[in-house]
Amino acid sequence: MPAIKKTMRHASGIKAHRQSLKHQSHNRFVKKTVRQAIRAAADGAAAKNPESGKLLSQAASTIDRAALRGIIHWKTAARRKSRLAKRTIVLLATVPAPAKA
């Protein structure tokens, strides 16, 4: 007669592992979405796109949502938004070079 396998020895550990894999997958998706939003805003500013302000706003919103859900730290979110805004302002600035006299 074969031995009976004990299935309930560490069921909570199995469930915890299964949940961690789901969370990992979702977190990767959200982080990728954040990176794509940042890249879209930066590319829009570099191309002097008139909708770059809207892209910046969408990127900031995406970053804030990721921070709110705890996927990225709130200080990381603030730093990324600040750097993106700074980069956008620099790229959109159309200050003509001073003329030499």
C-alpha cells in the first residue's frame, strides 16, 4: 500500500508563494507603465510636441498612482516627477542664443 502524501503541511506557504508571484507580475506591469509614461513625456518634450504638457500630466498621474499603491516609494515618485518636469522645461525652453555684438 503506497504512503499517503500529507498535503496540508504547508498550504499557507504555498498560497503565500502563489500570491507573491501574482503581486510580482502586477508590480512589474505597473513599473513598466510608469517607465513608458516617463519616456513618452520626455520624447514629446524633445520633439517640441504641443501636447507635451498633457503627456507630463499623464506621467505624473501614473507615477502618483504607483506610489499610492505602494509599488514605488513616495519619495522615489517625487524625485521622478521632479526630474521629469525639470527635463521637460529645459527641452521646451526656446530661449534664443544671445547675439554677439
